[in-house]
Amino acid sequence: MNSSRLTILNNLPIRTQSSIKQLPQRLREWLFLSSSDQWLSILRIGLSLQLILYTFSLRTDWSSLLAGTGRGLGSRDLAEALLSLESPIIPRLGWLVVAAKQLGLSEATVLNLSWYCLTLVSVFLLIGLFSRPMAIASWFLHLGSVKSGGPATYGVDALTTIGLFYLMLSPLPDQLSLDYLWRKKLCNPQLLGFWRRVLQLHLCLIYFFSGLTKALGNDWWNGINLWRALTRPPFDLISADILVRFKHFLPITGVAVWLLEIGYPFLIWHRRLRRPWLIAILLMHAGVGIAMGMYLFASVMIVLNLAAFGPGILWHRTQAPDDGSSFSGSMIPSPNN
């Protein structure tokens, strides 16, 4: 088998042979391309603000939404029972409730403390104090509250959890954090580049499959899905009369949305098209936030996009080499992006 592969390789042109042999090295260079920590600062500050807005938006309903069966608007016990069928190791607030009972604390007290703890770690994360422990704690508490909330959660919670997951694994602290004031040492730029690259690739997958799902259905071609989304309470901020007046734009907008999403993983790397494509994606999310009142969803998507692709595309970085967003013909990142 190996000899046959060598025979096939030797029959190829010399230039092609050289390119194939260098492919693993080029892939490593692309994955571990040196990067500054600007993207990490954007991710940390943006997600911490996201968490603060999240906690305050649910302050009055926090205990009701997360209370056990028969004690609130939903049923945390049911949500966590269904969660256990998926995996018994997914974080949930029920763990804290059970542990606190051993100390004589009531469920209501634990739920209130979980809200204060999540808010406090978000503030610590915002200023960059004890960045790594705060990132881990914020991920755990946020994921626990989301999974225990059951039907009360939606897409923005999953995206926030994804961002926090990458944040807690990334090489903290960054230069804008208080931790950096006494540490005065940044992590390996190649490690910074690797985790940024992973975030970039994850976003590409999210957008591609989101756009593909929309394109496979008829209702994004004829504008019906947009009409439903814009007229369904509590997202009906735009009057139905206005929507009827501009109904011919709904199919165009629907097609434009899935085209932007499907094209994202391909054109975000293109030297000339990546800036307008990124700006279009940011404007799309801003439009969703304004038109439907989905401010948290819009903000988390803007934060993830700015962290993944903002430095080097929307503005020039003050340090560190190119982000390797575009390829030359030989698959080597251009040094002058």
C-alpha cells in the first residue's frame, strides 16, 4: 500500500510533489499562526458585558424560572431530569441546591446566591481580575442556569456558552486586564493564534449550516419565515402595516440572509471580500436586534464576530503578525493582509 502511494506520488509533477509534502507543515503554520491578544480582550470584555445584561434582564424572574417543581413558572426538576438523559455530567443548578441543603440553606437562598455569584464573576471578568478562575466560574454558572431553565432558554444562551467555553480555554490574561498589570507577561502568540483560529472555524460551521438549513426550505425564499418572525409577539416591534407596505422586500431579504450565512465560511477568508462580508454580517445582526428586540442575541453574535475576525480586517493591529485569513495559491498565509 505504501509503495503504491509512493509510486503515485513520484509520477506527479515535481511542483505538485513539493506542495503535497509541505501540506502538513503549512497546515500547522496556519493553525498556529502568531496573533496578538486583541481578539481575546474583545471576547473577554464583550462576553462579560453580555453576562451582566443577561443577569439583570432576568433579575425579577430568576427564582421563579429556576425554582423546582410546583414552586415557580417552570420546573427545574423536570428540565434537569431530561438533561440527565442526555448526560449526567452537564452542569446544573440542582447540584448547588443539593449541596447547599447539607448546610441548611433553602432552595430560594441558593438561587439568589447563584444570581449574585454570576453577576459578581461577570464584573471580575470585565475588569480582568483573576481572569482564568472567573472565566471558568462564569461558564459553569451560566451553563448551569441555562440547562436548569429548560424551555426558557434559546439560541443566545448556547452561543454565549460557546464563547465562554473558548474564553476559559484561551491563554488569559490579555493586556487590557488587571491581571496583566502584575503579571506583565503574555502567552505564546502561536497559542493565541490557535484558539482564535478554532473560534473562527466554529463560527464558519455555525453560519454555513444555519444558512444551508434556511436555503433548503421554501419559506426563506418567499419571505414567509421573515413575516412570521416579525409578526410574532413579543418580536413584533415593526407594525404589520409597514410590513405589508414593503412585503416585496421580504423574499429578497430572506434570500440575502441565507446567502450571507452560506457564503460566510468561504468569503470571510477572501482578501478583498472579507471586510464587506464581515460588515454585512454585523449589520445583519444589528438589524435583527433593532427590528425584533433581540438585543442579547445580536450583541453576542457581534462580539463573537469582532473577536474572531475584527482585528486585521476591520482595523489594523498594533502588534503581532497577520491573522492568516487569506491564502495565496500555495496555501501559505500572505504576510501583508
